[in-house]
Amino acid sequence: MTPKNRNGQRIIFMLAALFFLDATAHAGAGGFNETDDRDWRVQISESEPGVATTAASESEPDAPEPPSVNLIISKDVGGRQAELDQFAAIIRAERDGAPFEVSRHCVNQQASRIRKKVVVAGFNVENPGQTVFGGLGAVGYGTSKWLYRNLLNTGEVLPLSAPGRQMFASLKAGPTREAAGNRLDQYSAVSRQMGAQFVVSGIIRNLSVNRAESRDSSYASSIRRSLASTDPVREFVVDVVLHDGYTGQVVTEQRYTTSGGWDIPRTEKVRFDSPEFNKSDYGVAVAEVFDDITDDLMRTIDCQALLVPIIEVTGKDLLLDIGTRSGLLPGNKLRVVRAEFSLQRPDAPPKLWDTGVDLHLHQLSLDTSRAWMPAEGSTINIREGDYAVIY
């Protein structure tokens, strides 16, 4: 081998050794490409924390899952139980408390400005045979119509005429025959049927004529009248009852008595409340008594609280059985009262319970009005047949 060839081989060998040593050094240090690749993977992990976290969580043991909850059942049961608890509280409060009583005093002037419905029912005659003398006819019917006209002429109430409705089965006991708690049950049916809170009725106790034989048309009777100057007098005695048909309470009961000269011949017939009757001394006296009865009724009704039937409940909205003729205006407030009827005596007047909830009138028509209350009707157990009261 020539020296030139030896030098070439030596160079090649040295280059190969240098390359091998350089590769070995890079391998011991981890290599540039591996380091760069590792750095890239770290950068990915840092730029995508979600991926890194997921990878870490996969390496850790799974956390225990919370117990499953049926939201529909929980919500339904909880809401229903709260409603039942509220009803139970209402029942306990009513059981431990006293029923709501309508005041008979003028607490303020608000209710006195309202025109209230009043039914003038028929008046019974205790002794119908006393009407034969003079041909008075249906005195009970005439008395009811007379009082109805008087109340209508005041313009301060809304009277309803029902002269054919008789209130008393026993005329001897009459208005004083009451059920337990000073109540007259038969009035409640009339009130609910006619939509009026107050009912006026009564019994005519006496229509007798003193010395009736002096009005005999015979010649002997005329001689006796001229000699004795007899002046027959006829009596008029009536018991008048004002009753609250919604509560069953007797508001007032009073007897009125008068008398007047009866100068009509026995053979003549003068119908009660006819023009001829009204011109007689007796008719004038009876008219004055009816004026007194009307004044007393108006003063008593004026100070009574007004109960208004609730005829429809939809959520917080109510429809009331009262209209513009009553004098109520939008913005008036009334108190909601719950009525508790007896299953054994459905016609008996209910017990009333104060709910403590006020309602607000916002719309009135001729015979009905609409109101709003802050509580749902189902929440406080208010439904058709309950009442709103205003003093």
C-alpha cells in the first residue's frame, strides 16, 4: 500500500471515529430531537389543561357519585305537604277560636253608605176572622206591599217584594221561636234564593174592633149610637222581625201598636190599603205606624255589616253577587269570610270564619263585581258560597 493510500484510509477512519463519538454523546444527553419532542408534548399539555386534567383524573381512582334524587316526586310531595300543613293550621285556628260574628253597631260609616238588599216577606195574620169585619181582605199581603213601598221610597236600600213567602209555621210562637243560637233557619233559604241578606217579616196580632155591635146597620143599633154617642175603635198590633238570612241571626224584633176610629158601616167592604181605607182615621193611624216601622228598619239596617256572596273563584280572582246599584266603587276593600255549612242541616245558616284576607274590587257591572285578593283561593280554602264582608 502506498503512503498516499494509507493517508486516505487514516482520514476515513478518523472521520468515522469522530462521527461515532458524536452520536454517542448525543445519545447520552438524550438527543436534541427527543428533548424537543418532549418539550412540545409539555406545551400541548399546558395549552390544553382539560386534556391534561383528564389524563390525570384517569390515572386516579373514581370519586363516589352523589345519590340519585327524583326531582319530580320530591317537588310534588313537598308542595302537597306544605299545602296540607297550611290547611291543618287553619283548621286548628278555627277549632280553637270563636266563629265570626257580624257586628250590630256602626263601626264606621263605610257600610252605611251602601244600599243593601232587603226582602220584604209576607205577614201572617194570627186571627184571620178579624179581617171579615169591614172586608179588609188580605191584610198580611197588604202590609208586606206597604212596607216594600216605604223602603223603596227611601232610596237607601234595594228592597225585594215577596208577600207570598210565609216565615212562621207557628203563629203563637211567631218570631220568638228560634233555633239554637238565636237563629231562624227558614230565613236562610229565602235569603239565598233571592240573593238578599236581610229579610223583613212579621205577624199581625190584633185587628179587633171595640164595640163592633155599634156599627150594626139595624134601626135599633142606630138609635143606640145616637143616644150613647159610641165611637168604635179598631186595633192594629203587629210584630216585625228583621233577620239576617246569611248568618241566621235575628237582628231586631219589635211590636208596634196603634188604634183609630172605625167609622165605616159593617155592611161595607173596605180593602186594606185602599183609598177609602187610607182616608179613614184608622187608615191614617196605620200609615203612621208603618212610617215608624220604616224609620226603625232603616236605622238598624244602616249599621249592619254587609255580607256579599262569592259566586265564583278562579285563582286570586273572585266574582261577587253585588253590582253598581249598591253604591260600591272600584277600589273598595272587603274581608273574605269562609262559610261552614252543616251536612246534617244543609238549609241551616252557616258558621262564618274570618280568613284575615282582604280583597279589592276592580270592576263592577249592574249586578256583579270582580275582585282580586293576594292569596290563591285554593290556598286559603275559599270557594263559591263563601262571603265578603264590609263594615
